[in-house]
Amino acid sequence: MEFITVADAIKKGTGHVHLRGWVYRERKSNAFAFVVLRDRTNILQCVIKKENVSAEIWGAAESVLIESSVELGGTLKEDKRAPTGFEVEVDEFKIVHKAERFPITKDQSTEDLLDKRHLWIRSRELTAVWKVKAEILRACRDFFTKEGYFETTPPIITGSSCEGGSTMFHVDYFGEEVFLGQSAQLYLEAMIFSLEKVWALTPTFRAEPSKTSRHLTEFWMLEGETAWQDFEGLVQLEQGLLTVICQHVAKHCRDELTLLGRDYRELEKIKAPFPRITYTEAIEMLKKDGISIPWGKDLRTIEEEALVKHYDKPLWVTGYPKEIKAFYMKDDPNDARVVKCCDVLAPEGYGEIIGSSERETDVNILIKKLKMSGEKVEHYNWYLDLRRYGSVPHSGFGLGIERVVRWICKLESIRDAIPFPRTIKRSTP
């Protein structure tokens, strides 16, 4: 018996088909049993008529519950009343596994759904998110391959901080204190001296006590690092990547985007070049909008949301004050107050999705900044060696995969951009 997917059955349109999957919905009467079958591709209404099947098949259809796994066969026909416009009149029906009564019902709280996340990830909405996310990752890999980058595998266990020691998870490593990685950046910088153009996709850990809709304690970061690249080259690379992601998803995920409430045509409009302002210009724009923020203070969610209201594309904000940025960012020779960096803010108020900078190449400046930030310089001796032996101009970025997924899929919370979210109060299931 050859089984086809629901999507292939709908494409076929008519004829006898064999399908398998899970019961998404079920409804029964004395003479009919309606089963909506779900597989990885779509859903399809199936009807079992008591008068047309054996007592054994009718008994199975009558007893089946939601999320039971089944195999069935029957005649496919068009029916505009059905959820996806087609229906199967079943003449074969087999329960592979009869599920217990499903513990998820309508109107359950967010916490209940998170407690049952291992089951809730089967929902149509979340399934659509996983498909979109897979295509985002595919687009990223295709982009880096086309641009001549090498994918690398940096470590997760580290002895040094990249984004600040206060947000690191401490680990007992055979009696030695080490940390879970905040970023692969420092290791990617080491790799450029052999491969020049490198990237990595790694799990990232931040011990930030944040309860917002855009923070997780564990997430996935896509990072790229490039030798011989200045700040302007970095901006162009980022614009190219975001353009490719949006165009790829708009082309390959139209059904999923529609289900999630996103018009794919909105993504088709996301093409380089993108708007760009300096941090100082952002402060002036905010003042005109009635939001007073002193120069030198980092932009919060409220300020980012106010800025992107002026644009319908991702916004590049460049030249942040050096005091609020990481030690490895290069000082701007034209303005001693700022560094050559940029944050990319997603439109519609979804916040920062990329952080990036040209890297500092002067070992003495790096040592000075490390001391000023309270770090132990000896923990970074290996990193400082990169500036002692063949240092070159270079730059890089980090893109938060789940933040991009949240924006593209129009999700209320970043928790729905990852199958099993980790937050300050949740480490299971």
C-alpha cells in the first residue's frame, strides 16, 4: 500500500488515495463519522458512512479520539464545505494507536499550554511556525554558501565572557568554574585567520532575569565574521541576508504565513537598501515624538517601538555610545564618543534582531576596555593573541533566530518561536 501526504492528495484532486496521520478533529452521529486527518503537510476531512463499511471499520471510526494515529483509504472528491476544500469518502480505516483523551481543550491558560508543550507543539499554528523557521534557516545557509562562507562549529562551554559576566550561566566543569556560551563571536574571530569568511548557528545562553515577550534564557544565534571587512561592508552583508530571508519565506511559506496572519506580500517588500540613522539622530527623533532620553542611555523597547513607527522596513541604528557597548567594538575615529556598530530593529515594533560591529584591532585598546569593564584580562589572553599575530580589519554580527521568526510570523511572544522555551521560571518540559 502506497501512502501519500495530504498535500499531495489535495493536489491530485480526485481518485482513490491512501493516507496516514493523526486525528485532528472528530465528530460522530448514528450514521456518519467525520475525521479531520492531520499530517505534516495539511489537514483533510474524511467521512466514514456506517452503511458503506464493515462493522469492524465502523467500530474503529466510532471509537477513535483526537490525536489517535490512523491509516485510511478512500475516494477523494472536491467539497467546498470541507476545511481545505476536499473530502475523502473512506472505505478503509485502521487505528494504529488509539490515543487517550487529549488533555488540551479550548480556553486553556498560557501556563497550562506551556506545561503541555510537548503536546501543544502539534497545533496547526505552531506547526506553521516550525515550517517557516526551517525555511529561514535554509535561506541563511543558502546565503552564506553563495557568499563563500564556511560553516564552523564553535564550543558552547567557555571560560570567558562575550556580552558581560553578570548574564552568564555558571557550570561546574570537573571542579573548575566555566560558563555556557553567550555568543560564538570570539571563536569565530579566531577562525577568520584561516578561513577568512565564517559563520555558525549555535545555542546561546543568557542569564537575564527578563520577563518580556522578546527574551529567552536559551535561544539560537546565527553569527558571521569576516576578515578584511569594514563597517560599511558589514552593513551591506546584513542587508543582503535579511533581503534573502524575507524573499525566500515569502516565496516558499505562503500557506503558513496566511495561517499565522501574515500577508506574504508584506515580506516581498522587504528588500535592500534599508533605512539607516545614527544613535544621535535617533535621540533627536524621539524628542520630536515626545520621548525624552538623555544621550548615552541605551534604547529600551519603548524607544525602539517609537523609532520603527516611522519606517516599514528594518531600521539600522548605528554609532552607539561606547560606554553601553561591548569591549570588542571598534572606536569611531570620527567621533570618540561612539563605536562603529549597529543594531537592526524589525518593523512593527518587534525590536532588535541583529547586533553587529567592526571589531577593535588594537590590543592595547582591548586591554584598557577589559580593565574598565571589570574583566580579568588573563581570561582573554588567547583572544588578545589574535591581535598580536597577524591582526587584520574585520567585522561581524549576531542574528537572533527566534526574534526573526517572531517578527516574520507575527507572534505575540518569542516563546512560540522555539519548540521548548526556556525562561527564568521554566526549564521543563
